[in-house]
Amino acid sequence: MNEVAASRRQHGPGASRNYPKGERRRAQIIEAAFTAFGTVGYRNASMLQLAAACGVSRAGLLHHFPTKESLLEAVLEQRERRDDERFFGTGEATRDGLEYFASMLRLVAHNQDHPGIVSLFALLSSEASAPDHPAHPYFVARYERARCAMQSAIDDLAHRGLLRPHVDPVGLSVDLLALIDGLQIQWLLSPHDIDMPERLRARLRDIIKVELP
Amino acid sequence: MNEVAASRRQHGPGASRNYPKGERRRAQIIEAAFTAFGTVGYRNASMLQLAAACGVSRAGLLHHFPTKESLLEAVLEQRERRDDERFFGTGEATRDGLEYFASMLRLVAHNQDHPGIVSLFALLSSEASAPDHPAHPYFVARYERARCAMQSAIDDLAHRGLLRPHVDPVGLSVDLLALIDGLQIQWLLSPHDIDMPERLRARLRDIIKVELP
């Protein structure tokens, strides 16, 4: 479990009143927040408008999420947990480099069908570079974890002799994560001109000796 | 001149009253907007707060920039013009591929000393992916121009036999622009861990046969 999830489960309201209706409402609020944060950004999203979009009162919203920060944490935590479950199994960094990059390709292909997710993370990760942004520690830690997991995968490939001879594995995780993020920006602006999984696959073909599934 | 500059010179107030005091004030407002847009984003920046930060009245601000959109255009146009003048000479895409990438390295090194610029573009380019954002057309066109200029530089290198044998030049401009953008996100979050010009230089070394100055 990541630190955001831990924080939510410790402090979050609703955790102690785990009945279906409350859970459905909670999920509905997270969904609306997801859309709002991904469209106008976190700072510009309004709790009042979110409440209205979900058909709840301000008090009803605050029952589930007493602060805007707690709602942001819930959105980020849910997203990361879902991605981990769907693409990386247990959420632990897989040790098999080929499996890791095959999963990464599937994740990027999945994202290309879900512009809302991409837009949310593109906008929030930029906004959160301000040290006073409530998601700043989350994004700093998220990228550290991502670099670490990817570098393990690259080291595994290097160890097995699966990297092409011209490839320098040092710092490669920084570059590949940057490529993925940067492709998102161009794709969001020109979705018909940019094919994210195709570009990532081409780059991985230039790095790894065997073709990924 | 790009389309934003053209639009400003055609419609912008202040252009017809080009006296030093007005120009100084105009420059001061652009500077304040630059900081605000790069910190809280365009949507969240307030014209009233901007006026206060510059010590002008709301009417004084509106004399120079009748809308928030016109101020955004002025900020973006000034940034791009300065970068073009400083790093790419006349603003036309240079035909010499080595010169182009040497300039790009200098630009990225310059940006690493100016987090405000990086943060402005990272945040605005994400925000502007929403089709109703006033800077949406600007950013779509900006990336198209950037891909086109970089692809010309790559084609020049290919033509002169300066690309390493493993390099596929098709789509490489998309990847390299993505790398530059993605490095900015990681660097803004962890400035002490990420060295943008070093990473770009390493990538270019893997692509181009000769060392860039």
C-alpha cells in the first residue's frame, strides 16, 4: 500500500461506516473529482461545484471528504491502486524486465483509450511541482518509486544480456518515464497525430533485443 | 512572426501608444503574469491579484490587456520570441542538424537555470490540452512547428550520414520533444536528482555519431 492509501485508511471518514450506499456515494464523488481535477486542475476545482455535480449537499460531501486535500488523495490512491492491480500484479515491482515492459506497453495502450486519466496526471503532476501543493510529496515519491521499479527491470534485462550493445542502462529509467510523460502532452493536444504505444514500442525495440508481446 | 504575435500586433492595445512608460508597465505586467501562470496556472490566476502585484488599478491593467486571454497570448509570444532569438537565430528553422541540436542543448541548459519558465510551460501545455482553453490552438500549433523543425534537423543529419546505424529517424522528433518535456516534469519535482541537459546529451550521443559542442 502506498503512503496516500495508508493516510486515507488511517484518517479518512467513511472507512468506519463501510455500508454499500455510503461506498457508492463515495465512489461517485471520487469519479466526479477525477473528471474535475483532470479538466480544470486541482486548484481550480470547486468543492461546491463537485457537490452539485454529484447531487449531494456541501455537508454530504464533507461527510465523505472533510477537505479538498483528502479528496485529492483518494483520487490519486484509487488510480494508482487500479493501475498496479491491472498491469503490475501485486503492486510490487516485478523482477522480470520483459514482463515489466510488456505491462508498461499495455498500460500506455490502456491510457490511450482513457484521455481523462492522462489529462488528470499530466495536469496534476505539473501543478504539484509547486512545493506548497498538497500533492507535491505524493508526486515526488511516485516518480521515485517509478524510477526505482523501472531501473530494476532494466537491470534485469542487462543482467540477462537482453539490452542492445549501444544501450547505456544508467539513467535509462529517467528517460523512458520522461518519454511516456512527454508523449502524453503531445497526444492530448493532437490525439490523431500521436500514437503513444506505437512510439514507446519503437523506443523499446531500439533498447531490447527481443520483441515484446 | 507566429500567429500569436500577429494577433497581438493587430489587436493589442498599447501597440498604438508605444511610449517608454507604457512599455515598461506592459513589460512589468507580462512579468507578473508569467510568474502567476507558472505557479497557480492560467485558469486559477486572477486579473485583480495581478493588477495588485504590479501596483496598477484594474482599469490600468485592462488598458494594456483588455482580457486575460490577451495577456496569456502576450506571455507566450514573448517567451517564444526570446527563445528563438537567443537559441535559434532568426527564428527560422535552421537547416544544419548539428547546429540545431547544439542550440537545443543550450536551451535546455538555460531552462535548468530558470524553473519559472519550465513550470509555466509544463503547467500551461497540460491545461491547454482542454479544447476550450484559450491557449489550446497556440500549443497545438507550437508542437506542430517544433516537430517539423526538429524533423528537418534529423533529416539533415540522416542525409549527411551522421545518425548511428541503429537509429530510425521516422517519428524521432516526437520522441525527443517528449523526452525534453518529460524530463521537465521530473526535474521540477526533484531538481537535485535530475539533470536535464545531461540526460538529453546522453540521448543525443546515442543518436548522433559526432559529439555536440
